[in-house]
Amino acid sequence: MRFLHRTTSAVPEKEKYFVAKPHELMWWKYKKHKLAVVALSVIVLMYLLAALAEPLAPYNPEVRHLRHLYAPPQGIHFWYDGSYHLWPAVCKLKFQIDPETLREIYYEDPSEFYSVRLFHRGERYRMWGLFETDIHVLGTDSGGTIFLFGTDGMGRDLLSRIIYGSRVSLSIGFIGVFMSFLLGIILGGISGYFGGVPDLIIQRIIEVLRSIPSIPLWMGLSAALPMTWSPLKVYFGITLILSFLGWTGTARAVRGKLLALREEDFAMAAYLAGASNARIIRKHLLPSFLSHIIVSITLHIPGMILGETALSYLGLGLRPPIISWGVLLKECQNIQDVAFHPWLLLPVLFLMFIILSFNFMGDGLRDAADPYASRVA
Amino acid sequence: MISYIIRRILYMIPTLIIISMVSFFIIQLPPGDYLTTKIAQLEAQDELVNRDLIDALREEYGLDKPLYVQYAKWMWNVLQGDFGYSWEWNKPVVDVIGEQILLTAVVSLASLLLVYLIAIPIGIYSATHQYSAGDHALTFLGFLGLTTPNFLLAIVLLYAGYAFFDKSFIGLFSPEFENAPWSFAKVLDMLTHMWIPVIVISVSSVAGYIRVMRANLLDELKKQYVVTARAKGLSERRLLLKYPVRMAINPMISGLSVLLPHLVSGATITAVVLSLPTTGPMLLGALRSQDVYLSGAFILLLSTLTVISTLLSDLLLAWVDPRIRFE
């Protein structure tokens, strides 16, 4: 009886593996890559940050706090009013003018403090353009300020600007990758499945595009975007420019996979059974390499995010009033300025986090993409 | 081998033609006829317009003719070494860009060398000591390098130099050599300044190549021939360097065709941040002021240089890997 019990508990474990659907196998394999799981949650959090920018940002990113130009990040204190408190507070930020350099020197005045408020009523805004509200997740009472990341030269709250900037910076990668994905899968598909002259031509074009240094070319193309364009148009212009070089990698991956797969027995069987080309590609070939393609495009997202940042940093990409991480970093061009106001470099941290996460996620996905590759059982 | 070389060189020709078309496209992008805008701009500033020069240029570039004629004229001039006229500098483009292109090539090649010199040994170490503390540490550093885009690294480095060391990392020469003619002392001075941009430019590629080398070598180490060689009593060091490393290096050499454009591209933007006297700042300036012949020439020359080096890398690969010849 005991023996029987042991086998029944062992068999379902194994059976679970054999009857598992591909996506379940992928998920199991992905979960083994601990860093990739962490990375995935960071990415999800970042995108949530972008989606819920309005309530999450303590301030409107465009509002200038004229009495707080280049204010340093404010600390959150538990020790105030002469004793230890369970609820944090921020101190009043005051400044005096340095008699020598005439710079404003900010200091926290511990005698005047304001409690940190959660779900606090602050500036009014329209949530997703749908309804009006004034709830901010983080805030403090009027009279006090909560600039956790400091302010920029115009007195705008940097944290709020970073949160709003993530909308553009994070979405440009996705839209760019989606466009290059479409181009890549169509051109790569033609190239790989039909071969011959179209293959030769497409391969040549890919080779040429890959041999052009991307940043000079991006610079050249984006410098030609008319200054009169609306922010939205510039945004799509930049996305197009970024995907102009991005599709080649996907096309290569699609072609390589198609070349290998069309020789497989199941493709031949489908062909003999009278399936049309389109059907073979769509029903038999595409599903078996889609996961690889998704991996390859995931690894392209960081490049696109960085491309936008680089172009905006140079002043050739997005321009204010659009807020993106690149636009924020443009303030760091004058290094003497940065030496006095190092918090302006904070967007770099966000950039590194998201890029690191995408890389780890891609790593995990690559392992998980082919769940049948090496059987654990 | 010779037929392979000839075939590769012939392959290069269409590539170069398409690159020249892309560069010409960039010259054409700004709206309107370039000279007309320039004249309007000059007249608005009440500056004296040299009509004769403008008419001569209009004639030379065939600006009143259809596009393909303009392209052909421009190409014909380029082939004779005339890249057009730079308005910003009031000089022929060739006189403006010569030194910049050369310095870009020097900086990029130095970075390339550094990538291989660092990535291959570390990759070998990581693969042979898989999952050891050293491997984990190097992998982590590698990922950090991979995710820090070089221009951000340059900004952070500049900041650190300024804030902590009270030293400026800007430029490629000491002030006294800035405008000095080339001499041995100037070259030495450049070498002492060059290591910072070179490190900044190569860091992300080093990180990527450590990963590639590690993965390639790990694949090779699992193969039968390694087991066989070990069974035959070959010393571990000789076994490693003679067979698997040689195999694992091949994809890295063929990866040169991707690496080099990447380095040149990184060099361009790093140069802007660190104000190096290479192509970056000047290209940016040319693009901003729509000095189209200058920017077109930069893009054309940078791309051509990468294509030529890619050719060299292919030949190198054919020389290193005997199997290529049967293709």
C-alpha cells in the first residue's frame, strides 16, 4: 500500500511534464532563471509606473516651483520634532544665497516639517483624459514640498518628470520593435521561404544596413525632421527612424529559422498533403519559431530605448514639451552644471535598470524559448 | 583563396553604391533646394552673397536638374575626391574632415583592439571556471558594462572626474597641442588622453563579447573531441588553447562586421559628450546647421570605412578558419 502510494505521487509529476502545453513548459523553464523573474517584475513595475503616471507623480511635470530652482533631493525623516516617529515627514526646504558664488544653497529646516501623505489631494489632473481627479499617491500638506529627486533648473519636480518621461521612453521601444518586427517577419519570410533572387536582394539590403554605423545614420535622418512638426509627429518620426535599422536582425532570424524548418519532415508532409505555401508558413512553420523571434525582438527593445535617449540627448530627437528620459538627460550636457546638481543624472539609473532588466528577461526567454531542447525528465 | 577575395571585393560594390544612395538621400532630406535656403539666410543677415560662387556651385551640382542627375554628379565628384563645399566652414568638405575621419578611425580601431584583448581572456576564464565566484563577478560586471550605454558612461565619468578628481576628461589633446602641427610629442600626448574615450567606447562591446566567448567556449568544451584529447593525456592548457579556443574565436571574428559599425557609432556619440576632435561633434554641428555636404560626406565615409574593414575581417576569417575556403 505504501509502495503504491509512492508511485502515484511520482507519476503525476512526470505526467504533468508530458501533458504540459508548450507555454506551460516555457513558463516552468523561465521560472528557473531567477534573475529573469526579477527582471520581469521590474519591467512590469516600470510599465505600471508609466501607465499610472498621473496619480503616481507627486506633481504636474510642467509646473514650475519658482522658489525651488535646482533644489536638491529631499530626505524622508523619521526623526523630527525632537523625537522618533513612526510616520515619516519631510522638512521645509529653505535657501540662502552664497555670498561668494551667488548660488542658492538649499538646506532642510528641521524645525518646520510636514508629514508625508499617502493618497493625498493635490493638483488636479485628468486621468487618461477620461475623468478629473486630484488624488496623488504621494504628497504632503500645502506649504511643504516633497521633491524626493530634487528639481531641475526650472523648478520642476524631477521624480514626476522621470515618471512621465517613462511613458515616451518605454513605449518608443515597443512601437519601434513592433514595426521592425512586422518588416522583419515579412521580408525575412519571403527571403527564407522562397529563396532565389528575392533572398539575394533582401540579404544584400540587410548586409548594407548592418554595415552602416547606426548613430550617425540616425542622427542624419532625425536632423531632417522638420522643426515645425507637432510633438506627436516627431515621436512617430523618431520611432520610424529607429526601426529603419532595427528590422534587419529579426529578418535574419526569421530567414534562418525558415530555412532550417522548411526541410523538416512535418513541412514536407504538409506540402505533400496539398497545403498552400501561406498555410504551411502560418500553421506549421510560424508557431515553431515564433518564440525565437519574440526573444530576438525583446533583445532589440533596449537598443531602441537607448537610441531615443541618445538622439534626444544630442538634441536631434524628441524636444520639449515632450518629456522623455533622453530629454531629461539633455540638461546634463553642461558637466559643470551636473557637478553642482548631480541629481540631474538620476534618469540614468532608471535607464540602466530597465535595460538591465530587458537583457535578463531576454536571457531567460532565450532559455525558455525552446522548451523541448533539453529534457529535464 | 584569390577567387574568394575577388568575389568579396565585387560583393562590396553594390553595398557601397547603396551606402552612397543613403548618404545622398540624407543630403536631399532638408526641404527645398539647399542653396536657395542658404542664400535667403545670408540675405536675411545682410551678408554679402557671393553670387558667382553660388552660380558656380549650382552649375556644379546640377541643382536645377532631376535627382538622378544630381546624384550622378555628386557621385562623380566624390569619386574624384571632391565631397562638395561646406558652408559652415567656407571650405571644401575634404579640407574640413580629413583629420577628423583619421582620428575617428584611430580611436575606433584602438577600441576594437581593446575589445578583443579584454574579452577573449576573460571569456576563456569565465567558461573554464563556470559558476565560480570569479565567473559570477565577471558576468555581473559584464552585464553592467553591457547596460551602461557608452554616452551615459561618458557623462558619469565626466561628472566623476569633475566632482571627485577635479580633473577634466574632455578632449584628445592637452591644450598646448590642440592646434599644434603633428609631431611625435603630439602623438604621445594623444595616447595619454586616448585611453578614456577608448575604454568608454569599448566597454559595452567588451561585455557583449565576454558573453559570446564564454557561450561559444562552453559549447565547444562539451564536444567529443575535447574528451578524446583529454583522454589521450593532452595537458589541460594546451588542450584548451589549441582546439576549443580556436573554434570559439571564429564567431567572434565574423562578428566583426557587426562590432565595427557599433564601435564607430559609439565613438560618434561619445565624441560629442567628451568633445573629442573626431567626427562626432562636427557631424552634429553639420546636421544642426544643415551643412548637408559635410554631413553627407561624414556618413558616406564612416560607412565606407566600416564596409572596407568588414571585408578585411572576412578575409581574416578565411585565413583563420580553413573551412571557409570550401564555400
